[in-house]
Amino acid sequence: MKEAVSVGGAHAAPNAWKSRSLSKFGVLVAVWMSTLLLLAAVGAFSYLQLQKIEAEQLAEVKSTLFNLTRVNEEHALRTFRAADQTLQFIISRYAAEGSKLDLRAMVNQGVIDAELFAQVGVIDAEGIFQLSNGPVPKGLDLSDREHFKVHLNAETRALFVSEPVLGRASGKQSIQLTRRINNPDGSFGGVAVVSINVNYFTQFYEDLDFPLNSVSALIGLDGVVRARQVNSKKSSGENLSLSPVFRLIAEGKVSGMYTDRSIVDGVERLYAYRKIPGFPLVVSNGVATEALASMYQQSRNTLFGQAGALCLLLLVMATVVSRHILQMQEQKEQLDVIFELSPDAFVSFDRAFRVRYANPAFEQLTGVKPTTITGLTEEKFTEAVNALCVSASPFSGLAALRDASALNGGVKVELIQLAFPSRRVLHAELTTSESVSVSQILYLRDVTHEIIVEKMKTEFLSTAAHELRTPMACILGFAEVLLAQKLDEAHRQEFTTVILTQSQQITAILDDLLDLARIEARKGKDFVFETLNLQTLVQEVIAGFGLPLGRLAPMVALPITFCRVDRGKARQAILNVLSNAYKYGSSSGEVKITLAAPAFGKNGSLTGICIQDQGPGIKKEHLERIFERFYRVDTAGRTPGTGLGMSIVKEIMEIHGGEVLIDSILGQGTAVTLLFPAANAPGAALPADEPVLGGSVNA
């Protein structure tokens, strides 16, 4: 019997081994078959996802292109409407004043925008340029110009937009906008003309963030390009009359999109266009299809890379499962490492609500060693945390958190304010568990920085809203008076001037805010650094500075000194400081610009200038906040300003790698020092002590 059993067992063992082998083989087959199916699914999903991504990217590009074209249209529409209004204004004033009309005074008074128009003027019936806001050669004959001849025999006063021409008066490549002037008897009395520099549009296009070989253009319905920008290349005058855009407009499609190869440079692009309402012009933006293909290729490569990584992961997982090398101990070790390296603290409690484990981050946040709290009940743990808290804001405790979580049906969150080991705010979150070994886990995260940033954002928004509300309230108040009451011309003029002044104040605040936002967002990416003579740079700023009435130009004593700066931003910083020196300095005191003492910054040697006034000086409590946004020493508002000037100066100097220093003595004045990175003189050496003569500069 024993023998029989023995023999039966001998037969059973191979059968059991065979059964286990078959079972293992079956599991491996199932694992690898599942893996192959998943790989096929990944491939199919990747293909469908690629089609979807390409369609979404194309839709996004089209939407962005169309929106930017609307921006171009709005920019051009405002520009040409302003030009047309200026022309009609000049015609009406010319009818009233004739040759006594002083266009230059109107520009100086801000009635006519000199930044927008290169030149404004009046051409008489003989084609002679009679009136202008700038110097014009006497007897300048423009009778052969198209923008004059088109009005000679035309009875209408329709606006004419010329092709880009080299202005004989302005000497610049510009677009001429003209309207006919009629004499009282209806006869031809001449032409009013406004010149817009072509660069005015291309400079705007240059700021648009387009891929390589993209184009922005302003085109007349006659097919002639008024302004065109491709990369950094600006042009005008090309004939695009064969472009499909004119056929589309002729069909009544005043806006839309199409793909075509450029007549000018042969590049195939996706174009968006919009005809400008009321003007014989169309704006167009185009993105090279090659750039779109590159974008698709990048998405394709990314998706295929992700799919490949996923497939590799599936293969690895299948291999790992098939070899049975994933062990619970390895998982535990990995979790331990994660908890130990985490910057956030975790405290777990056993089923008796005693501290079972705390990771090293708990000590980093609270200064309490994990071994000190291990084994504490949740009540004792709460007392230990409360000992670290600000007395006015104690920790409510784990029981309270757990009860609140049960009542609310979710995770309860509390902010804990610690006084020790340092002042900080912790985000506390309690999660309960049904695990055999863990009852709950307390999660702590340091949110001090987030709280500070949120407070700063709230204060900034509150201050900005206040600064904008004050002039807006003034505008609304005076506008209501103008609408509600019949006023004489003097009062009407006074109220209108107040509205204009307050509107300009709002515009100045918004411009400064946008300038700050651009500087912070770009972080110096749009800065073009070059070696410049600081002496020359200061003279350029003074030459363009509008001196207050009755004030002398600054006294300048600078040797030839070279530095590495962005010309435009450096000029802006110097101009802001110089403007403050005249605003807040004594009306009878002089302003001096001298060479600053050399210094050494984190990136090397620094050199710069010191701008000193003879004003009343600044108190210490004001100096500590001088770079805050919207902070103004003159809280009464007697001196105009936005309170953003010195903030902009600080941002510009930091991006330069330089410094801005302020020294002020009450009753004696304030000195602001701007330090830029020093540079060697380009080319041949120049005498380092050659001074520039001081004196008055009429800006």
C-alpha cells in the first residue's frame, strides 16, 4: 500500500510541475498577448491623436492669425480715421484763418499728433506747398504729385490715399492722405495733406510675434503695397494686383483666409486679410506653410516619442511581470525614498491615533525631530504643534479637522501660522484611511511664499484700481456737467481741458503699466546691448527733453565713458530720473549730471552718471518705498505723475546688470545714481579725461 502511494506520488509530482508550467506559460502568453494588443492600440491612438493635434494646431494658427489681422485692421483704421479727422480739421481752420493758420503751433499744443504724422500741410491751387508744421523750402512745387492732381478737377472732397512716395517736404518715405479744399464759390482752392511715415506701420508689425518668413502688410485696393514687413525686412511700393485677395474682395468677401505663393518673394503662406471699412485699403498677415509644417513635425516627433516611450514602457512592464521581479519590499523602499525626499511633510497615525511615522520634511518645516513625536497621541501632537504657533492663531487640532472632514464630506484644510522656528504659514490637510495600519495622514506644505505673493497681488490691484478711479471719477463728473448744463464757451473749454488732462493721466498710467509688464515678461530678451558713449547718450536725452518753462538745462560734466547698454531702455531710465529732478527739485535750483564713482557689481565693473537736484530732499521713510509701484512722495497730487517711473527705472537697471542708488538730504536735494556695465572704448583709444562742456540745451 505504501509502495502504491509512493508510486502514485512519483507520478503526481511531474503532473503538478507540468500543470504549474502550463499555468505559468498561459500567464506569460496572456501577458504578452495583452501587451501586443496594447501596442496596437497605442499605434492606432497615436495616429488618430496626430490627426486631431494637426487639425487643432491649424485651427489655433488660423484663429491667432485672424485675430492679429483684426488687430492690424483696428490699428490702421484708427490711424486713417485720425488722419482724415485731422485733414477735415485743417480744412475748416484754413477756411477760417487762411494763410495765418499756424500748423506748427497746433502740433506743439497737441491739437495735431506729431508722433502719428510725419508732416501736415496745405498746398495751394497752383500746387505750391504753402503751410506746414515743419520747415519747407520756399516755393516747393507739388503740382505733379498724384495726391494733388487727383483733386484738381474733382468736385468731391473724398479722401485720397497715395502710394508710398519720398516726401519732398519731409524727406521720408511716406503715405500721403489728401482732401480737396474748395473756395467759397466752389472753385478749387488747394489740397490739405497729411503724411504718415511708412515705418509707423512696419514698426507696429515688427512687434507682432510671428514665426520666421511671416509677413504683415498694408495694401491699397490698387494693388500697391503701402507697408510690408517680413522678418526684419521692411519694404513698400510692390505691386500685388495679381494677388487672390483682390478677387475675393471683388466677390464681396471683405475678410477671410487663403493660401497662395507670394508674388514678391515666392514663399507659400497661409494668409488672413481684412478690408479696412471706409478706406481703399486691406491689411494682410501671412504665415509660411513651411513654418506650419515645422510645427506639425515637432508635434509629430513629440507624439511619436511619447508613443515610443509608452510602447517601451509596456514592453518593460511585460518583461518585469513575466520575470516576477517586482517585490513588495522594493515598492516600500521606493515609497520611503519619496517620503524622505519630499519637501512637504507627512505624518501618519496608526489605528489608535498615535503618531506612527513623520518624514524628514516635518523637521525642516517645524524644527521638531520625527523621533520626538513618534508615539504621541493626536492630542499631544496637537499641543506640540500649538507650542510653535502664533498665539493669536492656534492650531484647531486633528480631531476638529477630522470632524469637519466628516461633516463636509471631503478633505478639511487649515492654515497654520508658525512663530517658531521661523515665521511661516503651513497648509494643513488631513486625509482619513481605512487601511489596517494607518488611520489618517496629516499633510503639511509651506505656503508662505504663496500667501505673500497673493497679498502683494491684492495690494497692487487695489492700488492700481485706486489710481485709475481718481481721474476716471473726474472725467465722469465733468462729462455729466457738460451734458446736463448749458455752459458758456469758456467753461466748456475749461471742463473739456480737465477731461483731456485726466484722460492723458489714465493713458500715462496704462502706458507705464504695459511698459513694466513688457519688461518683466520679456526679461531683457528684447534688449539690444551695444557699446555706447555715456556722454553722447546723456546729450541725446537732454536734446529730446522738454524743459519746464523758465528752467535752465542741466549742467553736464561727463568725460568720454563707454558702457554696455540697450540704447532705448537706457535713455528711458535716464529720462525718468531727469524728469523727476525737474518735477520735484527747486524751481530756481539747477540740475547737475556728473560721472558717478566707479563701482563693482555681480557681473563686473560698473560706470554711470549721477543726476542731482537742489530740491527739498526726500524723507527716509519715503526713500525706503521709492521703488514701489504707484508710490508717490507727493501724496497731495500737486505734482503730476503715475508713481511708476522709478519702478520702471529699477527694472531696466536690473536687466542691464547695473544698479540704481538714491541719496537724499532734507533741504539740500536728491542725487540718483545710475550704474551700467562698463565697457572698453570701440576702435582707437580716446582720452579718458576729455570733458563735455556744460550749458543750456533747448529741447
